Amino acid sequence: MPESFWERLRAGLSRTREGLLGSLSATFQGQKTAELLTRLEEALLCADVGPEEARRIVTQVEEELPGRCTWEELLTVVEKILVAELAQAERPFSLSSGLAVLLFVGVNGSGKTTTVAKVGKWLLGCGRKPVLVAADTFRAAAIDQLRELGETVGLEVVAHQPGADPGAVVHDALVHARSVGYDIVLVDTAGRLQTKKPLMEELKKVCRVVEKFMNRGPDERVLVVDASVGQNAISQAQLFHAALGLTGLVLTKLDGTARGGAVLPVVQALGLPILWVGTGTGLDDLAPFRAEAFVQALLRG
Ligand SMILES: Nc1nc2c(ncn2[C@@H]2O[C@H](COP(=O)(O)OP(=O)(O)OP(=O)(O)O)[C@@H](O)[C@H]2O)c(=O)[nH]1
Ligand SMILES: [Mg+2]
């Protein structure tokens, strides 16, 4: 992982941070605690942590800091609460030896194709042998996009013609991976609204193809979520989870959003780990999620 990743994350989260802390630190000068807590709750809501989360955090701050406190004390308590809540979302990515399959799903434009290439590059850096699969056969451009990204990161892309059956592409990719000796198959899928049943069925079919070949479904079923959709992420995640039994999330576009706080309700609602976070369009703009580093970047900049 490039060392500058967290610097980029800090820069990326600056809009969330400014919304969250900018108004608060101004308020802090000489106001009563009760007023400060109201402003803290408002600021948390603006960062899209959701009403329940905001209330929970404020109540806890109230308990831990009765009476007066310094700005630093307030920050430290909020930091501690957020790290404790997000720690459950940390799950370092690890795979047993042998062939593994990672399926990436999500709504249109959430960042799936870019993420597949970024994760491929990241795995390559970990000494794995990944291959990318263009199972978004819906648009010709999607296949070309993955091919180009694959070329940039130096990974082979298995693809069929536009309009082909995604299950058939995945099957071919598995056969190919086994014969060549690839150990991780990263499957890019077409964007789809979580409410479109036939399209969700198509994903289930891809899972069945993997199951038939591997005697188990995809090792990771990863929902790629655009962090800037804020609270919307919850309903997306719930419906994809109901259809596929998700194993983890990737949170993209943490750069340039003021709604980075949405990570909290998503983690609370689903209890799913965040496997990676993405902070830019570059192919190095990805890192495993770490609660402490994330909260530091969010609050301290
Ligand atoms: N700023 C920013 N842009 C990103 C990030 N990840 C992806 N993008 C951009 O978001 C746009 C959509 O990314 P794709 O990877 O094509 O998204 P997708 O989910 O594959 O889209 P569909 O296949 O159309 O559903 C592209 O312009 C990407 O460069 C990120 O972390 N930060
Ligand atoms: Mg795509």
C-alpha cells in the first residue's frame, strides 16, 4: 500500500470533517454544554451518520463529559466512540490457499469496475495471482473499460462478446484460472438497481455457476457502495444482502463527499465488514479499512 494513501484519505474526508467539526469548533467558544451537544448532533446528522447513531453518540458524550470540557477532550471522546463502533467493521482480508472467487456487485456507477482493477493490483502486490472477469456483458464499453484497466495493472481479463451470459463468462474464467494457475478470480458485474428482481436473479445464477464448479459459492460477495449516497447505502445493502448473502463492503468515493459518516449506520445496520475503502480514480487509491486510521482521518485531518 502506498504510504500516501492515508494522506489522500485525510484530504478526501476533508469535506465530511469540515461539515462535522468546522461549525462545532466555532460553537465551542464559550457556549453551554447542552447547546454544544445540540450542535454536535446536528453536525453528525449533516455528515449522514443517521438519527439513531447521532443520538447514541451524543448520549455517550453527555455521560462521559458531564459539565465543562476542553475541545481536545470532546474530540478524544467522540474519537473513542467512533473507533469502538467501527472496530466491528474491520476484517483484514485473508484467503486460504487454492482458487478463490470474489464477486463484486452494486448499483450503477458505484465504482465496481474500478474497484475490481484496484483490488487486482492490491492482490498482485500481496503476491497473489489474480485474473479479472468481465461479467458485465450488458454494455460493450464495460468490457473495454475492464480490458483497459487490466492492461494498466498488468492483469489478464477474461471476456466474452457483449450480450453473452454472465454465468458462461464466469464458468470459462474458472476453467481458465485452474488451467493457468491463477489463484484469485475477480468478477466484475453489471450495475443494477437492488429493486430489479430479474437482475438480482442473474447474480444468483452467477453464484450457482461458481458453486457448481467449486462446490461452494463465491468466497466473497462484495457490495461496492458509493459513500456519497449517504443513508441510501443502507437500503442498497439490505436488498443485495437479502439476495446474495453479502460477505463484505467496499466503500468508494470517500474523496469529495461530505457524507462519509454514512459508514456508521451501514455498519450498524448490516454488521458487515468493510474490506477496502477507495479514495480516488487512481488504481492505487484503495486500502484495507482500519477503524482507527479512518476515524483519525475523519476527525483530526
Ligand atoms: N472520486 C472517485 N471516483 C471514483 C472512485 N471509484 C470509482 N470512481 C469513478 O466513478 C466512475 C464510475 O466508476 P466505475 O468503476 O465505472 O463504476 P461501475 O460501478 O463499474 O459502473 P457501472 O458498471 O456503470 O455500474 C468512474 O468515473 C470512476 O473513475 C473513487 O474512489 N473516487
Ligand atoms: Mg462497471
